[in-house]
Amino acid sequence: MNTKGTVAIIIIAVALALVLLGTFIINLASRECNNNRDCTENAYCGTDYECHEFPKSVVVEKNNLVWPSMIISLGLVLTAFVYKNGRLPLQKRKE
């Protein structure tokens, strides 16, 4: 076996592991917060690990999902009917 090549691969693997570990540690150290307790009372910890102030007002839209659910339900019933009978409802039989 080529011992020089094996040693070189091991050295490269260890160096790569050290670079990855260093990057991970620097990323952890550069965070402003890890959870909401690290921020002030009027702020929260975002997914970018920085404290953000709560918005002044929250807009909530009321979604009416009755019609989309009825369309999907009708499609499912129609699909089950076609699967069971092999034809669409109100379709004349071919003779």
C-alpha cells in the first residue's frame, strides 16, 4: 500500500474537519440570540438569530375555504364514481 498517499489523505481529511469545525464555532459565536429569552421584552429571536422587534399591528386575513373544499370534494366523488362504474354520470352507454 502507498503510505505517502494514505498519510496525505488523512492530513487533508483532518484539515477539512478542522475548517468545518472552525466555521461551525464561528457561526455559533456570531449569533445575537439563541432563543426569545436572549432578547428584550418587546423583541423576539428570528431565524437569522437576531433580535427583531414585534410588529406594531398584525393583519389577519379571513380566508373562506368553503368553495375550494366543495370543488375538491365534488372532484373526489366524481373520480370515485368513474372508477367504480367506468363512465361519467349522465353519459349514455355505448352499445
